[in-house]
Amino acid sequence: MANNLPTIPAFEAGTNPSESWRHWKEDFEDYLEALRYSEAPEKTKTALFHHLCGEELKKQLRAFDLKPNDDCVGVTLQQVLQEFDKYFLDY
């Protein structure tokens, strides 16, 4: 999907990681919607997440060791976002 929309900045935890995550997640979801990726295959959405999230989130994502749902070929974007929601509740 070709576009002229600039990418969102990579995630930075800053002084309030929970709030930073919430704002970055909102920006990411808006970005998906603006580019019409919200209805794309899960593999495409999770690949876009990996591309945009930055090293800090990639490192943590590897530590989650997520497994695909029974009815899914791979890990869904929803699984990834929920895992980060839980992770950032601790802050």
C-alpha cells in the first residue's frame, strides 16, 4: 500500500512508561486505520508493529514468548497489544 503518510516515531518509555505506551498505542492504531491496514492479515499488522515499535519494544516482545492462538497461523496483533497493556500496567 503506497502512501505519503509519515511513519510514527518509535516508542520511547520516558519518565512515565505506562502513559507513553498508551499514547504510542493510540498513535499506532490510528496509523493502521489511516493506511487501511486495520483489515489487513494479522501477519501484515504484526510486521508493521515490529517495523515501527523500536528496539525497546522489540526486546520486550521477544521476552514475552507469545504463542499463536489455536485458529491462527501466527501471533495476532491483538495478542501483542494486550501483552504490552499488561506489561505497562506495572508502571
